Amino acid sequence: MTKDVIALTPKMPEIRTLLAGLFAGGPDLGVNALRDGAVVQLCAADGRPLVSVEAPVLVQVPGEVDRLLPGAAPPGPVWWTEARASTAVTEAGRLAGSFAGRLTTVLGGTVWPADAATTEVVPLTTDISANPVADTIAPAIDVLTETTAVVIQDKPVVALTGWLSDAFHTASGTGRSVQIVTPPTARLTLPARTALHGLPNRWVVQDPEHGYYDGLSGAVLHWHSGSFTPVRDRQGTTSVATPFTSAADSGDRQFLVALRTRHRAAEGLVLGRALETTWRHLTGTPPAGWSTAEPVNLPWSTREITDLARARAPRPTLLVAVGRPERPALATVRVLRTPAGVEEDVTLALGYGRDEEPPLAAIEALASALDAEHGLVTLLTSLRAARRDLAVPPHIEAPPAPVAVTLGGIEADAVGRRRAENPPTGTPPLRLGRALHYPLGDGTDAAAWAGLKQLMEWWKRS
């Protein structure tokens, strides 16, 4: 698999230090720059990329490095410098390790994985002249076919990094799907899981005993016509891999929040406040940090979020936010400019252990605040049995069960007050100011989805 090596240093790697690290292969190798210098590559004489290095990122958010690289985090803010080695050349992985080891020798810090660190010169001895240079169009993509961009990852946690975001963007622009291949020990972050939404995008698990299977559906896969596709019998039926179905209940739960807000496009509009209000109601603190990718590296700032979204408008902006280590919390925010104004689509997940109670009692007050202060359109809360750390494992997980749904005053007016206040369930909603709040259950009964579906169909008839 591709060798990813990360240097975590207390000091910023300057250009001179980066170049010194890139001499890990000796003077016979060349250096190339991509994306206006954001990526530097160590290349063979024929131009073949051996190691790609992304620009260092200062991670200032407590607990973020340990979330993505468990056990690797040194104390305090660190500069995260990631080197990605090519799969096509045997020495590339050792070159990446030597690059990272040289950085930490000069600047201090640690290397992940620890056994990759070295300072030796790694000469290129593989005869590469007989192999064509791979046309992968993006450093993160390992295999490119007419239909699919394959990304091979060997990290314990596969996050929506700048590398991976670039792969999705590049693949989408060329009409290709993205398929991420990992060992069975890997997990996905929720942003990475969200980015994979929609087939033929896939998480492909390579199990040494059971072959390939889809880490999200369990379908047994094989490589066919340039893509990983389900294995089907003569009747067209797919089978589910045995490891996917073998999961024990740990007692952990996730509290899930999906909300949409709408604002009038105005000079004084500040984005991110709805998410901050939600975070405070449910955890007692604001988000710890935000970024456009993982690792989340910037301290929380609604002003900076607003400035970024305004600079990108009318293009949408996708953000990731995290909480403090003591309460696992992770959100994605999509800011959209629409004819109706500026909309924020937010999904937030919070993790709870067996002996911790999710904040179901805070939902009504949250819904009321979002409607009164932040232009609430809809709010849906649900509960599921899933990992406290919010990571997505390659085995079956129970679907969430809805707890409540709220129509903000904006949406209740659009549906029509008389209809919205007299649902077919026979139980009138609670009035929270102008908002209408519909309790659905306690998060343990999946049958509550039927009640939610009935409500949504009723609203659409207006």
C-alpha cells in the first residue's frame, strides 16, 4: 500500500529545511512543485514522482492530532507535514521516512509511524525505465482508470485531508468515482464518510482472509473493468462479507443533529453562529476548531468562517468543526448561496459512552434558540448505537432512530400554519415561539422513522 509518513514538529519547516529533507535520495533525484507550490515532489530522473509533500499545516486545536493518529501526538501545537510515497517504486516508502526523519532531526518532534523515521540516504536502485510514468492527475490518486480514481491508504484513521479532498475534486471534474482502499484495521472519519456518499464511490476493505468488501455495505467486491464492483451470482444477488457482520455492541452511542438555517444576504451577516449555539446547548462549550479539511487546524472563529465563505461566494463552502477531547464532537457545514438567501446545512455528531447520557432534554431549548436567533428552517435529532469516538468502522452499525423534528417559523409559514399544526399523527406539535416541534421518540425505536416520513409527506402536500 501507499506509504504515508507524517512529521509532527514544534517549529515550522522552512523551505531550506524541506529541501534538505528532500535530499534523502541523494543529488541524482529532482524536485518539482505542483498547485502553485502547495505540493513539492521528489522525482526520478524521468520526472516520475516518488514522494509528494504537502505544505506544512499548523494544528492548534487540542486533541486533533491524537484523534487522527492515536498515540502519536506530542504536547502543544504542532506543524503537520505529510509525505505520500508512490506505490510504483520500492524505495519510495523509505524515501518518505528519510524525509520525515530529517525534518524531526532538525526541528524536533516525532514521526508517524515511528518505525518509518530514518536519516539515511536512500539511493534509487529500482529499474523504472520499463514502467511508464503513471498518469494519476493528482498526488493522492494511486490508480486511475477511465471510470475510477483509486486512493490507497494505510492510516489507522482515514480523514478528509487536503490530499483526499483534491482527489474527490479531481475525480468529480473528470466524471470518475473515488474508491478508497484500506486494511480492515482502518476507520473513516465522518467527513470522509460523507465525501464517499453515493455509488460508485466506495470504501474498499482489503481483508487478508476474506478478500475485498465494501466497508459501508459489506458487499463482497472484485476488480472488474477498471473498478471495484460487487460479486454477483447467476441471479444477480450479492453476498455480504463475514467480517462486516461480526460486530459487538460496546454500549456507545452517537447523538446526531441535522439542521438547516437561512439568512438574508446582508453585509453584517455572520456565519457559524447557529453551529456555535447548537454546540453550547449540547456540550456547554463552543467548538474548539474549524478548517476546510482534516486535520482541523484553526481555533474556532465565526469571523474567519464568514470571511472565507464571502470570498468564495457564490461557490459553496464546506467546513469541518471539532470539539474538545473530553467530548467527541464533529460537524460538517455547507454554506450555500441560493435565491432565497444564504443557507447553512449542518450535520453534528456527538459521542457518548455506556454510562453517559445524551442531551435529549436540551433539544427543545435548542430549537427555540435556533428559530429565534438564527433563521432555523428545519432541525432533526436522532440517536444511534455507534462508537463514542465517532470513527466509522468497516462493519455493520445500527441505523439512527429519530428523536424529534422541528419546523422553524420560516418553514412552518411555507407549509401553512393550519396544516403544520394539525399533523395526521393526531398529536399537535409543541409551539416554541414561531417554531413547531414534533417529538418522535426516545431514540431507541427505529419505527419512529415511519412517523417522520408521514409528517414530511403531509408537509409536502401544502
